[in-house]
Amino acid sequence: MAASRGSCDWRFDSGRLCLDLVATGTGTSGACELLDGADRLAEWLVASGLVPAGTALDDVDDTWVRRFRRLRTGVDRLLTAELGGRAAAGSLERINELAAGPTPGLRAVRDGDGTLVRALSARPDCGALLAAVARDAVELLTDPEARAGLRRCEGDNCRRLYLDTSRGRRRRWCSSEVCGNRERVARHRRRAAAVAVPADAGR
């Protein structure tokens, strides 16, 4: 799933909520800050599935944005350190602290046509939503099978983290449709250029 915004987009194909949050940062694929205001964060909260569609998010403000960005930085540093076989004690401590908090309560309610849908049991709380993302990071890092699938995209100018759940764990890109397609196009152009050079040289 992708949401376009000019040259910037956000995607939800990493395989984990915490990785989708990391993907909103400037260091993942260019110079786009996707969480650049309260309205954008509110959009991401719904688009990511962290809060159900239709949830009133009037309380989301710049303080929420700063807190989510700090968590994003911490998760990115921690997972990057994990991939490199290093420790990131400060980030781990902060994420553990957030993950220990209560996460949002859910209930089932009837929508207009009587179908049961999810709703929060209370007004959205920034701390509870942060706790849900932090807990997802803790669950990822403490699950040996999931952690073994953690990858960094090999695409040019892309640093997205993703979970490789492919058969044989041979996936190279965060998305075959995005970075994978770019690589295939670039490879085709290189081959075409290599074929064209001898023809031009003989003239």
C-alpha cells in the first residue's frame, strides 16, 4: 500500500508497523520528511492501521509529531545496530520504556450497515499509540525467526528496512514493484547501452 505526495510517498509493505514508521523518515529513500505536521501524522496513524478509520484525531499536534519522530529515530538506530551486530543501549532503553506503557484499548462496534468494525475504547492517547509501535519493535527483536528476516533494501538510494518472508530468504529489495523495478529498468538500460557502443564505434 502506498500513498503519493508529489515526489514523496509512504508505503506499508515492510512487514511490520515499527518498520513502516521508520520508512517515513528522511534517511530511508531520499530527502522527504513524511511526518512533517500534525495532519500528516494523523493520516499515517489511520493509513498504517494503528487507529481505526473514522477515529477523531483532534488532539494530534506538533508535540505528537516530535514524539513519533523521536521513536522513529530510536527504532531506526536500534534495528540498524542489530543488523550490524552492535548494541544501541540508549535506544533500547527508550523503546523498552515506551513499550511498557498501556496500548490502546479496542472494542467492536456496529457501523451504518450493522457490520462489526474496530473502534478505540477511549480517546486516542499519544503515549498509548507510541507504546503500540514500541511494543511491535520489541516483539520483532525478541522473535528469532522474525529478526532473522530483517533486511536493508539493496536498491540505489534506498535504506528502507523490511522483513524478508520470501521462500529461501532471497529478497533483495523492500519492494519488487518499486526498488526491484528500478533495478530491472537500470539493468536493461545498461545492457542496451553496451550493445549500442560497438555499433557507434564502427561508424
